[in-house]
Amino acid sequence: MTSAFSRVRFILTQPSHPGNVGSAARAVKNMGFSALWLAQPQRDDMLEAPEAQALASGALDILDEAQVARSLQDALGPVTLSFALTARARDLGPPACDIRQAAQLAREHLQKHDQNQLAMVFGCERAGLTNEQVRLCHHVCHIPANPHYSSLNVAQALQLTAWELRYALIEAGDRLPQTPDLAPDPGKSPASSQAITALLAHWEQALVAVRFLDPQHPKKLMPRMQNLLNRSDLSRDEVDMLRGLCTAMIKAAKDGQQDKNNKAPTD
């Protein structure tokens, strides 16, 4: 079955700012999608513009593969379910939903048949989507932002939309593409009991060296220190770091004593 991620396209309608196109490309790639479309862009060099290239940072492949359509209708050609993203209420038009509901509807639609295709449609920066453009879509979708300031930058709206779709698709079990697994870091694994014991002995040497611990009258300092270390769930790296501190403390104490001896008066 074709991955649902590969059957989702993000359409920017009549975009005017190359920077927003570059940021949109980055948002698309961040969330594991690949299809960016420009419907009737207001500049012929939109994808090649320096601002688009700069803000795509790391997502130039999305820009390189982006498709340009003469109209929104052309961009929606093979799409079987589409959502018009808008912050404005419409008296007439498709049924409305919020972005989370849209993500659930999208997931169900993409799961229903492996030929189904989805589009999320965004308007131009200044005016958003026209009523005619909205009517080309199956649903009106809004992002429940602050009602006193609900207008989002188009790239920001696309980022939020892509995140909701990604979350819904991964929740449904579509595991492509997942964030790559990182190689395990041995230094982050828990320190062994042997390592903690060695650290405790090293701490005792360091505390004696800086005269914080009197070996003739230790009281309960070291048992308390042992309890502290055992509760701390230290990693190997953390044990190494603390032992390095012990070594520095011992060296500093020796250097200080040597300086003191060198300054002592001689007969």
C-alpha cells in the first residue's frame, strides 16, 4: 500500500512572497511530507528566488520538486479530498471543521483506498482564499487560534497543519517516514555499582585533599554521600565528569600546598 504521507499535497494559492514559499518547503519536509504545489504564483521565479532558497534551509529538495499549476483547479486535479484553510467564516460553502477534525477525516480518507489523495489549500498572504477558491474544496478548515488575532502567516499555518496530519497518520500506524533512530550513546547508559563505588572512593580522596572531610572524624558524611549518589541514577558520562572534578580538586589541593611550601621562610 502506498504511504499516506506520499499522497498529501500542500497547495499555496497565488503566493506573493518567496520567503513564505521557502518556509513552507521547510515545514513540509519537517513533518515528513514531500509534495508542495504553487497554484498561480505571483512571480515566475518564486522557487528560484534567493529568499525562498534561504528560508528553505535543508529543504531545497522540496523546492526542486515543487509543482506549479496555472490555477487552483489544476492543482486539485487528481485530489479526492481537499480542505480550504481560512480564518474567515463563510455564509455559503463547504462544511466547516477545525484542523484536528480535518486531520482525522484525512486519515480515514487516506486509509480507505490507496489511490485516494489529499490536499490542504492555503490562500495568498494578503487576502487569503476567495469564495470561488473555497468552493473548489470539500471542507473549510480553521485553526482555533486567538479569536482576537487569528490571522496566521501562511507558512505558520502550513506548519501547524502538517503537524496535525503527521500526528494523525502516525497514530493510525503509517510509519513512513518516522524520525530516524539515533545510535545509542553508551555514555548515557546507567553507571554500574562498581563505577559508583569507585566514584565514592575518589570523592573521599578529593574531600580529604581540600580539607572538607577530616578522616579522623568523618562523622556520617560518606554514608550520606553514598545515599546521594545512589539516588541520582547517574550515567556513565556523569560518573566520568564527577571523577574528573575529583581529580581537579586533588590536583588543586596539591598545587596549593606546594606553593605554600615554596613560600615558607628558610633559615
